[in-house]
Amino acid sequence: MRALLALIAFAGMVAGHSLAYLSAAANPGERAELLAATGHGYWPWVAVLAAAAGAGASAAILGMRYARARRAATVRLGFAAIGARLALLQCVSFVTLEAVERALSGHGSLGWTDAVLWAGIALQLVVAVAGSALVILLSRIADRLAHRAASPLLETPTVVTFVSPPQSVRSARPGSARPGNPRGPPALTFS
């Protein structure tokens, strides 16, 4: 589960990183210049890789949790614990990535007064909460699917049959035109 949370954190860090630059430069032209100046030429490939990692980790969490629930070995996942792990991983990796990008691009060192840095850290926290909610949601879906798969689909149905009364009852009924008339109201029996 730790490796899967790391993949979710990677996808979240990339999402938060993209949102930080989107908030820093809303104009696409300005944002392209800012990204180029800060060493983000590779970013489209990272975004695709992060989307694949996030989707794969989500599917793996769903499958793993389903398998555990089928074995009745479920463990309650804590929203706060998952959120704290994701927030720590995402914030540390975001700050590290920004420092490396700026050092490699010659843009200078990462300053603690940089607006993109603080917006990015704040957005990493928001995305970590969303990632934690996603993990909890996937876990609950898998638990319910496993519970449904373990329970019988249909209970034993109640069978209702219609039978005609015996011959002796048929002939004694008032309203019978002829003795032994097979027509008459059905008798209900439940089994």
C-alpha cells in the first residue's frame, strides 16, 4: 500500500505543481514563458506519466482492497493518516523538484519569497486532501463490492401456486351448474 500511496502522491504532486503555475500565470503565453524559464520543458511528459501512475495506482488500490475484503482481512484506513502521508510526500517532492529545476535551468536558487513556491505548497495540501478522499472512496467501493459478491444474490423465493380444489369440494359449492364442474375460483397455497 505504501508504494501505491507514493504513486498517488506523485500524481498529486504533479497536479498541484501544474495548478501552482496555472495560478501564478493565468495567461497561457505568460505561463509558457515562466515554465520555459524555470526548466519545465519536459513537463508535458511528466503530466502524462503522472496521470498513468495515478490511474494505475487507483485501479490497484481498488483491486487490492477488494481482494482483502473477500478474505475478511480489511483494515480501516484513516483519512487523516493517509492525508498526512500524501501531504508530506507531495510537499517535500514539490520543493525538491522546484529547487532542482531552477538549479538546472540556471534560473537561480529557489527563494522562500517566491509566490509560486508558496502557492504550490498550499495547493499540494489541498490536492493531498483530495487524494486521501480518493483512496478512502476507492477502499469503501471495494469493500462494498466484496461484501455484495460474498452475499447470495437472491434469497430463496416464496413460491405461490394456484391449484383447483379437490373434486368433493367442487361439487358441493353453491353456484356450480353441474356436479364436477372444473371451473371455480383458484385456491392459493404458499410453500
